[in-house]
Amino acid sequence: MIRITLFDYGAGNLHSLGKAFAREDREVRVEPDPVRALETDLLVLPGVGAFGPAAARFGPGREAMRSAILDGLPTIGICLGMQLMMDASDEGEGAGLGVIAGQVTKLAAARLPQIGWNAIDDPTDPTFASSGLTIAYYANSFVCRPSDTRVVTAWSQHEQDRFPAAVRVARCVGLQFHPEKSSAPGLRLLDALVTDLLRPLR
């Protein structure tokens, strides 16, 4: 069985995300302890909530989680979960995991939050092509600004602000959109990422 752990930082509905990952060969669990959450094959940082309170839930386990991800623990961060991979956020106090260097800033747009469907532009990660995902569901006011844009594997644009839709560093993937709410292609993307991230290193 593949063990998939959703880190629970006290916000959002984890039920729909758990259903999106559920398969016969997978054990999906929810874990509020950041250290115990690392006892898994795949770590998921979910996508609803505010940066400050969520970052505070790392507590003394922050460095353990950061080290595990940098050491190769397969990880998927969704929306806020992607933002928690960065150093810090303009949305609130507290330190992110610092897995990807950069800052989270507010979308430069008149209409906020961005809620609804938006195109996925210039994807370079092959899992996007295999899933057929070309449009995804967003619910956000803040986005990631990586210091090195070479980690960006797909883009989107809201009004005049072009921002990273997805990032990837080794076995760590961040998605600014909600794949679990992005219809069948979104679910196929999650399946493709699970397969890809858990593939043995050569």
C-alpha cells in the first residue's frame, strides 16, 4: 500500500482532497503532527486557509519537515500548501518551509480573490500533458514569486498579473490551483504526479 499523508494545519475541508487521492492501493490519512506526518510515502500540504496560522502549525517540527522534503520526501503542495513551501508571505507573519526560495505576494489585480477557472500556460512538466489539464480551478488572492523562475513548470494569468501555476524542485511539486476541483483532468494530474514522484530514482 502507498501511504499518503495530508498534513492538517487546522483549516479547510480535507475530505474532498482525501477522496481525490483515494485508490485501492493507497492508504490516505490525515495527520496534525508535523513530525508524524513525515512517516509516509507521499506528503500533501493542503490548500485552504491563511498563511500565518498555517505556518504556526509547523511549530518545532518545521525544520524536520523542511529537511525531509529537501532530502527527497515526495511532496505535493496545493494552493496555500504551495505557498507554504516558500520563505515567507505578505499575507501573514511566520516562516514558510523555505524549500523554494521566494516570497508570496498579493495578486496585482482589481478583482480579488481569483475564484473560478483559468488557463494553464506553457507547462513543461510532462505530467500536465499526460493528464490533459489545460484549465484549472483557482481560489486565491496570493501567489508565489520564486527567486529563480527556472523552478516554474506552468504559468497562469489573472488580469495583467502573470504568476506561477506550478513549481517543481526534485520530488517537491507545488500547484497554485486546486486539482481536486479541476474535474477529471485535475484528478488525472494528481494520479500522474503520485506515479512520477514515487518512481524509483535511477
